[in-house]
Amino acid sequence: MIIEHVINNNIVSSLDGDNEVVVSGRGIGFGRRPGDPVDDSRIEKIYRMDTKEQMGKFKDILASVPPECLKICDEIIADATKELNVELNRNIYVTLTDHVNFALERYDQGMDFENILTEEVSNYYPNEFRIGLKAVELIKRETGKDLRRDEAASIALHIVSTELNTKMSVAYGLTQMVKQIQTILERDIDMSNEETRRGFEEMVPSFKHFAYRVIADQQYQSEDDQLYEFIRDHYPRQYECCTQIEKYVNDMFGKTVSNEEKNYMVMKFRRLDFKNKSS
């Protein structure tokens, strides 16, 4: 391989066929110039991106972050890939490296970060959150900086967004929506009923799938108006919850909820014991 650009002493870019790659290794860029051959004996890792835009962003980030930041993110991503047994979107090298570097800069400036969705992330995405906690421990071990539990949740959301092959803002919005659906339901159902409480907890994955379908514009659709009217008329309490959820979705995300999705929710909510209207 021939060096196209020296990013820093430990990172260069090159071409692998027609595709640009980033190559890291201790001292691989030291004293080198574009046109020089890459020293194969120094290669530790080769990074590939899916698009030229991703590669451009990745090179820009690497030019400004300390080498240990990339090393830390490499370990986090490797751990996530192994633990979740999935092939993560390569863009996570861009987003996570940028995020961790910014988090470390905030720490140095004494800026305390509070993630209002930490508890929800730990409940909805326990595997990803566990990886986030391990990542925070790794960062503390490598840098001496304790980013704490809130940062573990942010790292977990980066992993979730990569698993869903979507933007971080979508993963954040999805988590907000699931939290609000739970809040709406909790106001109307009898959480003192053990069976209802268990059924409520078991519905969380369904809430997550619903939220993703809404955000991704992939809602269930049906033109069975008779079924919709039957469900609306025969399960008024459950349907009322659906209308509250629909209002929230419309106010916050500008989306409407299809009748088929409302039918699906009502059928799920039938398992729950609703409070008396006067309570």
C-alpha cells in the first residue's frame, strides 16, 4: 500500500484497490510522506468505511483526537461486537470516537453531564448498557477519568443506533417514546396487581418495536375500518390510552399513529388490569 495522507505519527490513509482505508500502527506515519510505501511491519489495524463521506469524517476526527481515544473506542467496539454477536455498522468508529473524545474534553473542563434517560436505557437495553458500563471502566483505567453511569448510557445508545443502522437522534427519540408510553399507561393501570405489573414489564419490547416503526415510517397498515370501530367501541379504556399515546407521538414527532397500530396496542393492553375510572 502507498501512503495517500499522513494523519499523524501513528495513522495514515492509503488505497486498497480503489477504496481509501485508514491504517494505524505505532510510528507508521513518523517521518513519512505521501507516495511512500506503508511499512507493513507496523500495521496494527486497517479501518474501512462504507462511504467516502464517512471516511472523510473519520479522518477529520482522527486528526484531532489523542491516540488513546481511538484505542479505547476500538476496544469498546470489539467488546460490543463479541458480546452482542452482531456486525456493527462501520460508522460507529466515527460517531463513538467523536463522542468519547468530546466526553473526555467535557470532563477536563469540569462540565458535568446528566443523561435524563439513563434508567430507561439500563432497563430497555440491558446488554448494551452493560457494555457501556464496561466502557466507562475502561476509560477510567486508561485515562484516570471517571465518566460515571450517565456516560455508560450514552455509549449504550450509540451502540443501539448502530445496531438499528440509524442516527443517534433516532435511538434517543425511540427511548423517549418508550418512556412516555410507559408513563401514560402507568397512570391508568393497576400496578398493585402482580399479573398486570408483570404483563406491563413484558410489553417493553413491543413498545420498542412500535416506537421504531413510527420513527422509521414503517407502521402496520390496514383498511379494516369495521375491526377498528369494533375495538374502539368495545375497549374504551384501552383505546383512550392509545389516543393519549397518539397525541404524544404527534406533538413530539409530528407522526400520526395508524388504526392498525392502535388495534395492535389495544389487544396488548387487554392483558392489563385498568383502574376504576373514579380512582
